[in-house]
Amino acid sequence: FKHLLSVLILFCVTQIGFSQQKQNDAKSAKALLSKAGKSFMNLECKKSLDFAKSSLEISLKNDDYLLAAKAYNLIGLNFDEFSDYKKAIEYYNKGLVLANKTNNDTVKAWLHNNIGNVYCYRKIDFKKGIQHYKKGIEYSKRLNDIYEITFSKLNIASAYFANEDFNSGIIYLNEIKDYIEKEGEIEAKISLYSNYGLYYNSLNDHKKAEEFY
């Protein structure tokens, strides 16, 4: 009986130690991911990539699918910045596989939107890019995330316009106009008005186009 009790105590202590280690690892992975994000925003891509890869390694070791998916997303963003579109898509898709094992629709929306960006703006596969944009909007709608919905719709409108499909793009642009004018950041407003300029230019309404430009 004493021997059995000792084994049980040892098992409990081991489990507690394992749990604490996992918590410490998760904390470390989150800190590295935060550093990766800040470095990326500062255009320090090499540093960002190193931090994201370190975070990914810890997350995969602990089967933390959500953190790993976020790390894959950041790695993809860095390769996109390096103009290595093949690797960017590869890492985004790896992130998507893991994100789909979680209930986090925000990360799924990010990844679909980023894949859409690569396919459309790098002129790789326009149809596939639009499919990913629409999937991203679907996830954002589930969350009622107005900011992400607006961001995705602005991207999809820009993609249609870049492909000279103005009739499809204007639908998305009209849906987000009021929100961007009231709540949008300066970059979003510039993109909105530039796209309206393109639209009216396509209709040969040069006066209206100039007004938006």
C-alpha cells in the first residue's frame, strides 16, 4: 500500500511539473510571437522570422495548434515581404491546417485573407484568391468582426479592380464606404477613394474620378 501511495504521489508531482512546464512554454512562445509581430511592423524581417520560427518550434512541441498557426501566419507574411510567394503560400497553408483544428475563426480569417492577397496581387491565381477572400469574410461574419469584414472587403474590391472587373468590385466597395469614412484609418480611406477614382475612371466620368483621387 505504501509503495502504491508513493507511486501515485510521484505520478501527481510529475504531472504538475509537466503542466507547469507547458504553461511556461506557452508563455515563452507567446512572448516570442509578440516580438516577431513587432519586428515585422518595424520592417525587421530577419528578426521577425527568427522569433516566429522559435515560437513555432515550442508551439509544435506542445501541440499548441493556435499559437503554431499564428506563427505560421507571421512566417508567411515575412516570406511575402521577401517576395518569396511560393514559400509564403506554403506557410499560410500549413497555418490553415492547424487553425482548422481550433475554434478560432479570427486566425482562419487572417490566413484566408493573406492567401487571397498572394494569389491576387502577385497574379498567381485570381479565382483561387477570390475564393480565399470570400472564405475569410465568412469567418469574420461569424465573429461579427466589422473591422476584419471591412478589411477583407476592401481587399477583394481592390483585387477585382486590379483585374478590371469593376462591376464585381464596386458591390464590395459600396458596402464598406460609410464605415471607412466614419471609423477607418487614413490608409483605408486612401485605398477607398483611390478605388472609387479607378471605378469612375472606368466609366469615363473623369470629373468624379478626379474628385475621389
